[in-house]
Amino acid sequence: MLKQRNVVTSIVLTLVTCGLYGIYWFIQLTDDANELSGDHKTSGGTAFLFTLITCGIYGLYWSYQMGKKMYNAQVRAGVPANDNSILYLILSLFGVGIIAYAIIQSDINDILEKNNAA
């Protein structure tokens, strides 16, 4: 079930729990983006496992792919679409992937808000 999450609350919870909530958020973002884009190649749990196994390298690939998935999800939902793949990759490369999470969550919230209004 897709649900809107408050971006600020998610960031604060990630910081307060020393990143544990961030793991949950990563998995949920992946699963939500998969659902909205119709691309179910890699589940959130699998993406997290691959990120652990590759010492974070898969996380860079994940960031780029999330930009593509979110673009497809926005097109499918009929909301203004932005391909932020490179932005997410750069944010992750510089160690501030949580900002990419926040942007992805905001985009998911916008899609869900449009779907609920329709």
C-alpha cells in the first residue's frame, strides 16, 4: 500500500535512529517507485542487500535508476515529469543521498496526491 510520508519527519527519524529509519525509507522508496513506474525488476530489500554486498557501489546505480523510475512514474501519472537521474547520482557521490531520498519522496507524494484528487 502506497502512502505519503512527511519528508522532514523521515529525515529527522533517519538522523535520530542513526540511519536505521533510513534503511526502511530506502526500501519503501524503492518499492513505491516500482509500483508507480510499473518496473518491478528489483525490490527494495534486494536493492538494499545489493548495496550492502557491493559496499555502496550498487547504491550509486540505484540512485541513477530511481531517477529514471520516477520520471516514468510521473509520466504515467500525468504530472510534470523531471529526469533527476544525474542529480540523484551526484548527491549520492557526495554523500548526501538523503537529499535524493527527500526529493524522491516529495515526487512520490505529488503523484499520490494527484491520484487521490482524481
